[in-house]
Amino acid sequence: MSDERNFRTYYYKKFGIGGVEEKKSIEILLNEHPLNIDKLRQFCLMFQVPAKYRIYLWKVILGILPCGQGSHEFVMDQRKQQYNDLLHALKLMRRVDNSTTAGLLVLKMYKLETGMLTFEEQELVDPDDMALFTISEALSNIEEDDINEPILSLTEKAVNSLKKEDPKIWQHLNQHDMFSILPLRAWFLSGFADILPNTSMERFGLLFNLFVLRITPPLKKSTNPCP
């Protein structure tokens, strides 16, 4: 049975009909009540998520929406109110106006919500601020109705992976000390938001993780009771 299923998947993909079984599987998972976060997370790690479910699925997995579908509308209303309150406060403080870019707006909202917004305007020099700004700017074009240690680990894994997969390129870069020059940390920190085209941004799960986790504060100690 397994061989038959694998052959059918290969056959579909060969003729450009990808994601047939994946689409059916994700629809079954999304029809569960309540949603099983572990199963959804595992699906995202193994398969490409169909575009029509992508943004909704990431909201659920990252806790922006609870696993109980019956409260989704209420929670999203609260999220929107939270956004409007932050926007109103920033306008009263004269920190934003209609010309403020999406990246700068998200950055200031995040700082206001977390109590890190200074009284005076400051230039974007902090790496974390720059990363959040870059990601926000990039993701603002997608339509819809402490991090240093993990980043360092990712850069090391990238270098080690290159050494394993393509020793010649790794040797060349290492010989010319290129790894100390390449902005690997900045690329991973910003989730490649300033490198990848917008069409790729929706598919890049890591980027969405970084973006949503860092700019969306929890609703007053709300916890997701889902498994």
C-alpha cells in the first residue's frame, strides 16, 4: 500500500500535479475539533503547505489563533483591537503618521507594547531592530483577507552543511576567509527578508516564525491549551 501511494505521488508530481494527497491530508487535520497542533506542526515539517491554508495555519501553530475554532473570530477581533489601540497611541504621541512605512510602524508597535519605546527618535542601528524592520517591510507586500544563540547555531550549521555537501566551494571560501565577510548572521537574523523575493516569503516557514513570534505579543497572559 505504501509503495502504491508513493508511486501515485511521484506520478502526479511528474506531470506537474503536486500536493494532491497533501491537500487532502491538511484538510482532514484542519477539520478536527479542536485542532491538533502537534499534527499540524509535523505536517508543515514534512510537506509543502497549500497556499490557501498557509497564513491561517501559521497563525494557529504559533498561537496567534487558539486551537478551538469556535473562538477564532473573537480572538481575531481582539488582535485587531490591539493593533488599532497601538496605532492610535503612536499617533497621539506623534511617533507615526500616514507616511510611516510598514516596517517602521511594526517596529514601533512592538517597542511600545514591550515598554522599550524611547521618548526620542533613534536611528536603526540595533541588529534586532534592523531585522524586525526588514522582515516587516518585506511581509507587508504579502496580501491576506534572546535570538543570538539560535542565529549563531544556524550560521554554524550552514557552514558545516556546505562543507559536507560541496567541499570544493567550502574550501575556496574558507581559504579566502570569506566566512568572516559573508553577512550570514544578518541573513538569518532577518530571515532572508532582504534577499528572497516576496513570492518566496510566504513559503519560508522560518521567516514567518520569526516575524509572528517577535511582533505579536500575547493577549494578556493567554496560553494555548492545545497539545
